[in-house]
Amino acid sequence: MADLMDKITSLAKRRGFIFQSSEIYGGIQGFWDYGPLGVELKRNIKNEWWKSMVQNRTDVVGVDASIIMNPKVWEASGHVSEFTDPLVECKVCHQRFRADKKAEIKAHEETHDEKVEWTNPRKFNLLMEAFLGVTEPKDKVYLRGEITQGAFVNFENVVSSTRVKVPFGIAQIGKAFRNEITPGNLTYRSREFEQMELEFFVEPKEADKWFKYWKEERLKWYESLGFKKDSLRFRVHEASERAHYAKHAEDIEYNAPFGWSEFEGIHNRGDFDLSNHKLKYMGEEGEFIPWVIETSGGVDRSALFFLIDAYHEEKGRVVLKLHPKLAPYKAAVFPLLANKPDLISKAKKIYDELKMDFNTAWDERGNIGKRYFAQDEAGTPYCVTVDFQTLEDDTVTVRDRDTTKQERIKVSELPAYLNLKLH
């Protein structure tokens, strides 16, 4: 399974999905850049999430809060005192590990011949500090460790500026930052990452009902975008591992090459956040503090797992069978030969027309077989080839990524054909 992660890492760089941040200077651990295909994949994931969680619902609105907030926010939320991981340090090599990651600690011990000794576990705060001001001493602030608090501190603003009534949700997508002790597994555990979260405000007596509802909704969403059912599962948090704000928590886990791994959490946060921020809601029967059911998904982790789940090796080719809604390019257009002006001109015209409605790739390099295989690795669902018959009857061949079967389609029918296939 480790071999699969090596293949995914290689493909991610080779095809422009994921690059090491500032690689020309040796990189920096826990930070990643998304290339031309990666940024499209992430954008598609976020667009589908927003469409599902906000656009297609009447009970959810969106916000986009700032990354840096008044430090009092993080004091009130408990992050300054409670946002910690247990850390142990190897006394031999001084590498640090999360004390609760038993598999990583065991692997470290097995790769060292000398006897390994560990320090006692100690708490390590995950908040990243920053400093504001033009004169010394500068004011200490924090890069947000989660995007959640931006929804809570805007609770009153949202209620007063819209017509929302409990139950309702506030959705948000944005960057967060954590001082992860041991970043690793490509983008899975990073120090800068993107979250897509919903804070859904409910009457306390209805919290269990909404918790169950959002569990089911979130699992269905991932399955609708191509995840195999047996690759996903729920895991309930034990009381000892729940976050300081959670009354109940369950993770959606993916069966990754490095083991079952969480990439979205569904949490019953109770009234912890609104109480700590001293916020209330005036309902028809009087004032009360709503409880919060949260869905918190990782955009980067989702993108990584979509890549892993889509990766296939078959008949001498590598193919990413990404759901068409997530594929960076929906189609690619080729002239059969790159040295025939008539073919190139016709292909360019088709390409220019298609890209108005679909994210479309152009490729005239090398032989047609290599171009097909390159698009297979990029996850492009359909390849359109302009050949000599095209010049005679205005038809093209359309090749299906997953089956490799080809059929001839009239150029005039291409947009409708692709639109039907891609949705």
C-alpha cells in the first residue's frame, strides 16, 4: 500500500496536481502548492460542496470570515488553553511525534537499531502565532486554527441581516493553519489546509435528529461523487478523544494506503461556542441558546482521497477515473497529426467552441496514443480527435476514458453529447 502512495505522489507532480511548496529552495514541511490540474480539482470539489450545502438549500447561508481575528476570539473559544496535541520526543534523534499516533511511534522504533527512549507526553498548542504592527512590541495574534469561529462571531450579523430562523446553517470554505507535530502522507496532514464547514443551529431538543440527518447527507454526497461505498465508514469518537467543544463526534474515514483516516467530522458542539461568545437567539417562544451540529470537511484531504480512489492501472496505462464533475478537464481536443494545417485549424475551431462551456484541454504533441494516455492520467473523461474524415463529413471521434471505446459524433452535436455525458 505504501507503493500506491509513491505512485500517487509521482503522478500528482508529473501531471500538475500537487507540488512541494517552494521546492526550488528545498521546500518547507507541511506546505503544498496546487498545480494547473490540482487547482481545478480543488475548485470543482468546493463548487460541488457549495452547490449542495448552500445553493440548493433554503436553510443555509454563506460567509467568508477573515483568517486573522481578535485574539479574544480564540481565548473565548478555548483554543488558547485547549487546542493541543500530546507530544513525545525521541531522546536519541530528537524527532517529535504525537503521543496518540501509536503506529508512527512503533514504525520509528523499528527503523532504529539503537534503543529508543521517549520523553513523557506534554501538551503542544497547535495555534500558529503571528505579529501585527509597525513598531515593537508588536501585537500577538493567531492564524485561525479552524474556520469555525468565523461563523460564530458573525452569528448576530447573519441573523439580523437575513431572514434565517432556527434551524438554519452558516457555511464557509477557507484556509486554516495548525502547528502539526508530524506532517506527512502528502497533503493529508499539513500545516496550511482548506476546510469546508457547516455550522447548523438547532433547538437543543432536536440536536440528535439533525446530527443523524447531517451524517447521512454528508456520506451520500461523497458517494454521489464516486467514492466506493466499502472505502468509507463512520467512526465514533471515544469520550477521551473528543475535542473540548464536542458532546458527540463521529468521523467519516477513508480506507487510505496508510490506514483508515478521517477527512470529515460531524460534531454535536452543544451550546459551547455561542455560550462562550455570550450570544443568544430570540425565537418565537423566547430567547435561548441554539445548539450547533457541525460538518467539517477537509478540502485537501478530500482531493487526495478522490485521487487515490480514482487511481487505476490497467492494460499498460494509468487512469484516474474521477467523477466527471470533479475532473479538471472535461474534454481534450486533438488534431490526429500535428503537421497537417487543415487538421490543426479544424481542431482549434472545435477547441475554441468547446472551452466556452467546458474546461477543455488542447494537445498536439507526440503520437495520438501517448496523448490519450496523458489525458487518462489527468482524469479527462473524453478525448475528441479531428482526423481526415472530419474534413469530409464534419464528424469527430470521441474516446471514453474509462472504456477506451470510440464513437463518431457530428461536430454540431458535440456540446449536447458532452453535456449529457458529464452530468
